[in-house]
Amino acid sequence: MSFWTDALRALQQVALLQHKVEQALTTAEEARRHSIETRERVIRLETLIDIAMKRQSAPPPAPPALPESPQAGS
């Protein structure tokens, strides 16, 4: 009878181990998605910083020229 008891206990442990592996895979997938989202956000922030730095180092655009007014008496 101890053979059947040991076999049943082993099957229970295998089922528990399988459940834990499935939980670990789910957690790993969530972590992977979070990592991808974070990387995309960092890329957007880096792009905004790069654009802002390029705008800051570039000279400001010249104001538009005013039309010449006709001079009276010339």
C-alpha cells in the first residue's frame, strides 16, 4: 500500500509544481510587458529631451520683416 501512497503523493507534487510553473510564467509575461512599456516611455522622453536641446542650441528665428512704408517728401 505504501507504493500507491508514494505514487499519489508524487502525482500531487507534480501537479503543484506545474501550477507554480504556470504562475511563474504568468508573472514573467507581465514583467516582460511592463518592461516593454517602460522602454517605450523612456524612448519618448529621450526624443522629447533631444528635440528640446536642439531647439535650445539653435538660434531663434528672425522676426518677419515689416513692409517698407512710403516716405513722404523724398
